[in-house]
Amino acid sequence: MRGDEVGYPAGRMPNDRWPLVFATLALAAGGCGGSDAENGGARTAGTDKPAVTSIEVAELEISGTAVDRFTSCPPAGELGQDWIPKLPAWTPPAKNPNAPPPPPDSPDLPPPIADGRTATEKAIFDTYPEFRKCYQRGLLHDPTQDGHAAVVLRVGPDGHVAAVESYGVCELSSPVVACMKTAAGRLRFEPPAAGAATITIPTVFTTRGGRPHEHPSPNDAYTAAAYVTVESARPELHLCESAARRAGQALQATATFLIDVDAEGKIVHTHIDPWSGNQDLLACAAHAFEKLAFEKPPAGRANILARLSFNPRAGSK
């Protein structure tokens, strides 16, 4: 698929300071961890060294005002492997009797009619031209964009889109994703029979020539799954950011986490270095990461290097 086209594939702040662990050695895959028993106890054939799956997750940007995104996309993983985390439950807000009437339907979007299409099919068809325009405008500012985003619509009882969210965003600029969310928010649907509905539009942008189709390695599949696990911490990370904002604290912080995972996918040790910015914000983020549960590592245990950035300044990579 050409680069100018879009495709659709089938807490609060803790009262106690979390103890940040500062590195005395440079971070490297397999560079730290607990005992062999803590880390699964698997051994590499012919050696006394424990087997390790070592992977790296791209920097996850958390923003209170823009779009959360990974700076690089995960490997493709296995065929059909999901790159969208489990969506949080959503309840439509209570109707405000004093609220103004909703704006009229956009004239360039078809009205909701019963034409046999599912709501998802309608959403994909109706957003295709608008999403393509968003991407083309984005290429004028950054011609290297080649990534994906899942745009999630929360549809209220009247068929209007009450909220638009984005997940799995990688290698796309915030303006492109924000433009897509705005376009999707103008859609109209038949009132959901259940009173509310969630519609997901998975969207992939590719450069000319498409992406190479190679059989993924076990590390590729595990890395792709780790991206999803790390992103599942976003709701708590936003609570951290919101708490810092309410407290009038600095909102910028970055950190590199080296996470040791045992044979069951449980985190047994977390090492943080380097880090910069608001330490309380990073302490809160560390608490959020502590709760993650990764998939079982193919090699018996895993070292996962993950980077996190709160509110990166415009133009930063």
C-alpha cells in the first residue's frame, strides 16, 4: 500500500516516595536482576547462565494535552497478533437537561441510515477519505511517518460520538492522530440497542512498497506483546500526570526502566537509569509499572527495557 494511503487491517500520587534504583553500570540487556530462582531458573544449554529473552520497547510518550504515542512501532509479531490493549470499560455520561443541542451533522458525512452495514464497517468507510487527508497533511511536516493507530469511538444512546480515544499509536505525529480523532468524532450512528457502543477503527499507514513480510522470531512476538502490556499502564500513568498537574509540580520527566520478568511473566525487579525531571512523577509511574503482568518469556525469563516520557517538549524525539 502506498505511503499516501491508509489501510485498515483485519492513581493518584503515592504519599511515600517509591525507591528509585540508580544504576552503577550502564543498562544492557541482561545487565541486572535477582537470583536465578527469582528469574525463572531456566538455563542455556551447555552453560551455567540462565536463558534470557532480552527485548526493548520504544519510548512511550504520555501527554495531558496531546496524543499518547510510541516513538517507534513494535515488530509485526505473529499473524493476527493484537497491537491494541484491552479497552477500558466506558459508561456514557448522564444526560444534562440544560446542555445545548448537539451540532448538526457535518454536510460532508452521510447521515446514519440502516443500509445493512455494521457500525464498524460504516465507521471504516466513512473515515477513510478524512483519515487519508490527515495523513497527507502530516507528511508535509514529517515525510517519514509510517505507523499505525487505533481510533476508538464511544457512541452514546443518541448515536452521537460522545468520546474519541486512541490506542497503539506509533510513528505517527500527534497532529495526524488528533486530526483523525476530530474527523471520527463527527460520525453519526443509529442509536445503539444496548444504549452505548464502542467502535474500534484500526488504521495502518505504510510507506511506498509496503512493509517487508518476514516470519517473526519468538523475540519479535514477545516484543510486540510487551508493547501492549506497557501501554495498558496508560490510565494509571495519566492519574500520575493529573496529580502532578493539580499539585503545581513540573510535568516533564523521562526514565529508562530495565524490568526483570520471571518465567510466569511477573516483575521481580525494576532498575531505573537514566532518569530526569520530576522524581515524584516517576515514582508514581514506577508504582504503575509494578502492577503490569507480561506474557511468559519464551526463554524462561526476560529483561525488558522500556522508556517513558511525560509531556515531551515540541520537537523532541
